[in-house]
Amino acid sequence: MQTMTFQVRTGRRETVHDITAQCEEYARESSAGGDGLLHVFVPHATAGIAVMELHAASDADLLASLAELLPADNRWQHAHGSTGHGRSHVLPAFVPPFVVLPVVAGSLALGTWQSVALVDLNVDNPDRQVRLSFLG
């Protein structure tokens, strides 16, 4: 199994950050044109990985849905950091911190409109790490 990590600067706002290009490049290089599985993992207790359509307002819709489901207020028992920080610790139960993607002939086998995204509601931590692992 081959593994690498890269950094993502999410900033101080809630975000859905497209990481498809990094995943595709790593799959291409690691697979040497072959088949396998790409495991995408964010080693943080307050972020997740989603496979979804992006850049057609779907990312804004996801953030709006998460704001309704997990409001940024003082209801959370895990209550350090910014207001509503506890909801960020609940996020991975809804948007898991990993995804496994098929790689076919050196390319991610995503659907036409699918992208890979880092979902981060934690405004207290502007820097994230993503770990990619390829199993041929």
C-alpha cells in the first residue's frame, strides 16, 4: 500500500473544499495505469469527506443543510472554542472522515458529476491534512 498526505487551508469559515484534482493525480501516479482502490481520509475529529456534485450550488446546499441539522449555537455539551464548536465534533457521524474510491485504468471511477470534497465546519482550525492511500 502506498500513502501520502497533503495540506488544505480551509480558512476561518465553514467550507466544502474540492480535493478531486489531488485525488485524481495521486491515483494516476500510484496506480501506474492499473486498477485498485483509493482511500481518502481526513485525520481530524471535526471534518469529513463527501463524494457529491460541486460548483452547482450543491456545496452551498450542503452547508445550509448542515447548519439546519447542526446549528452553530450554545446547545452543544462539547463547548470549547467558538460558539457551536461542539457541532463540528458531531459532523463525522453524518459526513464520515473517509471514503474508498475505485481506480480503473489509472483514473478515479467517479460518476459524471461527482467530486471528492473535504467538508469542514470548524472555524477554529484553518489547516487540515488529508491522507491518500492506494491499494493496487
